Amino acid sequence: MDRCIIAHSSNKLGTAAFNDILAQLENNGESINPILVLFASDCSNFGWYSRMLADCYKGAVVMGMTTEAQYYGDSFSQTGLTVMAITEGIRVSCGVLCDASRFPKRYESEICEAFMTIGTDINTVCLEFNSSMLPCEEIVMDTFEAVIGNTNVKMCGATAKKGENPERPSAVSLNGVVYNDAAVFAFIHNKNGEIEVIKENIFTPTETTFTVTDVDCNMRRVYEFDHMPAAVALAKAMKITPSEVSKQGFYHPIGRLKKDDLDVKGIDSINEDGSIDLYSLLYNQTKVNLLEPVESVPNIWEDTAKRVHEKIKDPSFSIVLNCYSRTKYFMELGINGDFARKLHSEYKDYIGFSADGEQMNYRHLNQTMVMMVFE
């Protein structure tokens, strides 16, 4: 038996989808006893799925997030429910940070207790899902770093996707309880080998650089680059008008280079005063690059696979967190199916969720894929 089972149903009816999932989460016709259940679904049935999965698998840690796109096997779907049930070879401990957008540090004892329960920082990763609440991600990452930043634990996470309906906000779930302003997390220790956390970017720096000279960190708002209204500076660099910057925002995000490591900062919106709102914060006096898309996305996928297999020759299963902006871009290019097939061929059993943001090594990122690969 493999270490995990992947199940998906695209049915929009919650009861039908859930019954489809249960039928797939069997081993030779018998019920399984998973250690960890990870799931994602659209917003409409998320709470019900959360309760039902927790009721069905009472001995497991059950953790999930809302999404608008799911990858599994050779396929991609924007509806229904996707589940990964891991049945052997891991140990898990979990917790929740409430008030994630205001004061998650108040709950850092949850991290301490879960870390002590897992008992080791070797071959251990912390996977977290947080709700989409400005400026949740940065202060959640700061909270984790304060507790486990000096350990060998690798950090990886995602921001739950908001629904199109404003009455259905993003949500995360742990053991049947749904949260709209929290970060749920699980320490996962791989008893069978190593865990590698990989980041993939589909952008490259241009020669155009800026220095942030006026910023509101709480709002993730940049007023000025090089003492010039931010939208004007971007428009000048791209040789377009400021009104066109919002249309080009995805194709030309902001990047922060740390040696050879690139963090992508996505552009959310352009304001009337010429300031820009980002999906992740920049500090004053930070030097950044204007980015542009790579010429060949499939070549990037191939490079990622090579980097993974250099470190883990025989992946057992993988967890893929892909920015929803990338998903939309792949839809525009008509390559989402190709992406799913590449993931399946290279990493065997995997589950993939589209997110509103990605976290890795205590940093909040945009327009990025992060992936946890288990030996």
C-alpha cells in the first residue's frame, strides 16, 4: 500500500462530492485509518466538508483551506473537493493561532506545545494555512520565526483563497472547526527520510531597479519609488501610462533579490494618488527590481524537477501550493493540464491547492509555487 491516497470529486453538490471522496478513500474496499488528512474545496461547502471529514477520521489530524483551483493526478479542477489522506510513515502534531490579523503572538504557546509533542526538528516541516486577512501573513510568519526560527524545521504555507461571493470569506479548518481569522498548522515528521521544500518562480529580474522611499507597511502600500509616485515610476519603466499599470501588474510584479533568491511581491491595485497596494509588504529603503515573465514556463517546471530529484531521488508524496495568479496565467496560456501532468509524472502522489499567497522560510510571497516533497 502507498503511504497516501488522493481523492477528488468535481461535483458541486456537497453530499454527492463527499460520498465520491469516501468511496475513493478505501484500501481494497476497506476503510482507512489516516494519520493526517489535508483537504481543500470551494467556499460554499467548506464548513460542511470540514466537519464531515473530522467525524469520519477521528484519529487523524484533519486540516484544510478554501481554494478556487485544485490539482490532483493528471487533472485540474475549479470545483468540488480534493483530499490527501496520509496513512503511514509520519508523525503529526498541530495547533491554531487565532486573531491572526491582529495578535497571533498571543497564541505562540500553541506552537511551543506542538513542537514539543513532535519532539524533533530533523526531517520535520511545519505546514500552515492562514485565512486571507490583511496583514495576517507577515505577523503569522514573525510569530512562527520567534518560536522555531532557530531550529531545523522547514516552514511552508499558503493563504486560503477568498470566494467570489463576499459573504463567503476565506477560511481554514482544523479538526472540524472552521476559522476566518486564524492560521492552522501541523508539524509533520517524516519517519521514512528527508523532506525538501522547493520554491518555483516564473519571473526574472529586469535591469530596472527602484528604492522604496515612502511606504505604509500596515496597508502594504508603496507611495513612492525613488521619491516619485510609485505608479508613475512603474509606468515610466514600462513605457506605458500610469492608468495602464494595473493591467500590466501581473506580468511585471516587484521582486526583491537576496543574493540569488528572488521573492515576488504582487501588485494588487493602483490608487488615485499614484500609490500602489501590494499583496505582501515592503519596508522603506528596500531595493527592488521590476520583473518580467520567463520565456518558457515548461522549462521552469523541468528545472524545478531537476532540483527536486537532485535532493530526493524517489519522492513518496508531495504537497503543492500554487498561487492563484499563476493558475490564472496558466489558464490564459492553456497549460494548466500540462502543469498537472508534469506534477504527477515527476512527484507521483501529490495534492495541489491554489492560494492567495504563499509562505516559505518565514517569508510571505506572491505569484509563486512552494512545494513540500517527502522521501
